[in-house]
Amino acid sequence: MLTIDGITVRLGGRPILERASASIPQGARVGLIGRNGAGKSTLMKTLIGEIEPDDGQIGKSSRARIGYIAQEAPDGAITPEEAVLAADVERAALLEEAETCTDMDRLGEVHERLLAIDAYTAPARAAKILNGLGFDEEMQRRPLSSFSGGWKMRVALGALLFSEPDVLLLDEPSNHLDLEATLWLENFLRSYPATLLVISHERDLLNNVVDHILHLQGGKLTLYSGGYDAFEKQRAERAAQLESAKAAQDAQRARLQDYVARNSARASTAKQAQARAKMLAKMQPIVALMEDPSLSFDFPSPGELRSPMITLDGAAVAYGEAPPILQRLNMRIDADDRIALLGRNGNGKTTLARLLSSQLKPIEGELAAPGKLKVGYFTQYQVEELESNTTPLELMTRAMEGMAPGAVRAQLGRFGFSGPRATQKVEKLSGGERARLALALITRDAPHLLILDEPTNHLDVDAREALVQALNDFAGAVILISHDRHMVELTADRLVLVDSGTAREYAGSMDDYIDFVLGRNQPKKQASSSTPKTRPADRAKAKEKARYLKSKLASAEKAMAKLEASLTEIDSAIGEPASAPAHLADIAMSDLLVRRSQVSDGLAQAEADWLALGEDLEKLEKA
């Protein structure tokens, strides 16, 4: 068992953990969650002894091995395979001793121990872990110095998993992974044989892997049983109970205060009033659970732009004189598209995103886009490159040069940077707040198309849900690259697989793709000759009809909105003639009633048309 007993940690004089306590059962799989900046990483560092608590203590077995990824990624001439194998310190030491040992009795003990720890199958186990994290055979034998920082961190993760510590501590392990490696990691952790404590904001991982949620809030820890959905349910019930108790206490407090105010001056009731005053003084206020009011995303609405926004016709893209990364690209992006790009890191998803954002030009074929198309392109590099010694207000003022201060403040407010938050130094912002600031900057001119490359890194669960809502409310098109499949499933209606040097529509669902990645897909049987095949021409007609129906749906929605606004004005003129709109002020009441009936009938018909179009579109998409 791992015991956290009343620990207090202060950093820079500010309490991060305050008398925090929890008992983690042996073999439990625990998800550590909390808002950005709550102190999750501080708790992890305290558990491994990197930070000494100001008070309290950590209790664990003296023989328990605790595993945690080092801050610095491995580097040098050794290969990923060698780095992972070296993580098993006992195996490495025994193999070295076996080479030099001359004592035959001791040599026998060494070989016996090597067999006991399964040392001779270690290379195969290491290769399997590295392969799951995205390293093919060639990559496993390259020197670490040839990899980027993100790939080196994958090696560090692989080494930690290979070492199989008694208590495995993971801090946002999927931040450097693509969706495919994230799925593999989730599958691996589901069967991990020892205690697991993982900081994660991946809703699916928290539901599929962990059996407890350790919630850190206000410096305190609360342990819940079950996954994230169970936690949310329990927390909602607790919030409702607290709200009810607070309302009852507030009512009682009001009654006592009223009694004291009315009876303190009267001799006959002064003692009773004093007793009630003492009750008031002793009453501990119940604090309802508060949500962060600054947690918001609200993308500005773009101007109208006809479809298609972008068309790729036989396009190819490369860096400099190097061979093409992607070729044979044929894509159409419409004004209402929600597209998720799938495929392993290194297959070209970011390259395709840069091509669509006009950061790269096609070396073959064509890319057609209207001149007034505005694209907002988000990457993690923008978050990392924010000037630390400036403020959100200064950055946005500079980016929106010439705009009124009110417009600058309004754009910041859309992303939770209002009041003093707008003038706080960037260096003081959490990773999630910096990501929100980067999103605010890239959407300042109301882009028609948002291209988001891993936007959820450093965002906590609640912030991710807010981003999902904002993307679903956004009136433009979205292209998403993300390892958070919960976000992909809730926002994307088209899947594009980037693989084998090109990009193509993925016909299956997200569940189908997950099965494919995890090797659960079985080859589909070839359709019998009696099964009608859908010809390319038929598919094109169906797609064109779908676009037509979507256009008609949009027109019907606009007509409904216009009629509803007209109905509201007429009702206002009938109810309060003095404040009637100018164009209705001189119309007789009888005529207003007739006009209201006509508008009401028109609204009913528009709603019926809208429903019929929706049903037609649904049938077409299911066909």
C-alpha cells in the first residue's frame, strides 16, 4: 500500500498541497486528476522523493521499487533497444557478472537468477514495447542522438515500462504519443501487474484503465472508486448534496440573524438572542463546489465562404529538394467539414496540415482556395514559443495592431483572459492557460478554417470538454490532429488516413480504426456477386446530393431564425405598443394579429421543411 499522510508542500511560499491524505491499495490502478496548476506533478515528485514535504509523510514498503520517467530524455550513441534493456539494472549487472565470474558456484547462481527473471527473452519484450510506441526495426537500431525530443521521451517511457516497477508513476504519458501509440499504451497498462498511478486527462484511458480516481483540488486529495465517468457521477451527487446543505444552512443563518437583530435589545429575549449569536459564530460555512468561471472557449464566427474551401488535385508536397512526403493528394474541404487526420507520427499528418494552411506549396498538382480564405493553424510550438516576460494583453494588442482596446479585450475574454488574468505574465500561466492563449491568438481574425495539431496537450479534462463544445459551436470548418479519441469522436464527421505516402478517406468509424490499430479487425469477406456494388459515379452523386441537402438545411434554419425574430417583434408590438419597433408602430392592432397569424403559419411550415430535409439527409448518410 502507498500512503499519503497529511503532507503539506509549499513552493515559493504558496501552499500547493495542504494536509493532503490518501491510501492507495496495493495493485490499484489510480488516475490522478485535477485542474491545470493544481499540483499533480508536485505530488508525483514528492512521492519519488524529489521534493521534501514541509509536513506529513509518504508511507511505502522499503522494498517497493517506484518507477518515474526522468526529466531528461536519454541521448547519445546507444540505440533505443539498448536504452530500454539497460533499464533492467539487475539483468544488466548479472549479464556483466556472468562474463567475468570465475567462481563456478556463483556462476551457477547468476545463471539461475537470469532464468528466474526471464532475462533471455528480454530483447523480444523490449522490441515489443518499442514497436508499440511506434519504433520499427530500423528505428530501434538507430542512435538516440538521431531522434527528436519527442521520440526520445518515447524511449524513456519504453524503458520505464520494461523495468516493471512495483509502483509505476506516469505523468501525462500520452503527450508525446500519436493516437496509435496511445491506444497501444492503454492496452498495455490495462494488464499492468503492479500498482499504477497516472496523471492523465485522457477520458478514455481513465475509463478503460484505472479503477480509482484520485482527485486533487484546493491542496486536498479525495479517492473515488471506479473510472472517470463514475467519478463525475459521484462528484455531481456530492455537489448536489453540498448545494442543498448550503441552501439549508443559509436559510438557517438568515433566521438566526433575523432573530438576533429583533431580540437583542429586549431584556426578556436577550439571553436567547445571545445563545443564537453564539450558534452563528460557531457555524462552519458550507462551501459549494465551484467551477472555474475562466474556463471557456468561444471561437469568433467567420464570414460566409462558399464551398469548396480548398481543393487538392493530384498534389504532392515535399521539404526543399527532398523526395515528396505525400503525393497523389485528392481532397475537397467544404465550409462545414469536421475532419480528423489519422495515422502514425511521421506519416505526414503535420505536413498535410501545413500544406492546407499554405505554409507549404505543392510541388506537383494543384491546390485551389479562394483568396479571402482565412486559416487559423495551431501547433504546440506556438505554445512553447510564447514570450514568457509579456502578458496576454500585450501579445494580443500586438497581434491585433490597429484594433480598438475593447476588441482586443473581447478576444481575450472569449478564452477566459478577462480582468487581471489578461495582465498576468505568461511565465506565470499553466500549460493549459498557455494553450488557450495560443488558440486566442490564432483565431483573432475569425478564420474560416481551424487546423488544430494536438490542441489538447496540457489541457485538463474540463478544458477539453469546453474545447469540444466550442468546436461543435464553431461555424467554420475544422481539421483536427489529436491522440484524444474522445475529442475526435465528438467533433469529427470525416476521417482521413495519412499513410503510405498519401491521404485518403477512411470509410469505417473510429471504433473500426481502433480495432484495426489493435489488430482486432478481421479481413472482410468479399461481397457476393449478388450484392450490388456502389459505383464511384453513384458515390459522387450521393455526396453532391448531401451537399445540396445541407445547403437547403442551412437556408431553412436561416428562414426559421428570421421568422422567429419577426414573431418576437410582433408579440412585443402587441404587448407593449409604446415600445414597438418603428416599422410596426403605425400598424393597427387587428392588422398586427393578422400578420402574427401569417408569420406563425410560415414558421410552422419552415420547421416542417427543416425536419423533412433532416430526415432525407439522415437516410442518405445511412445508405
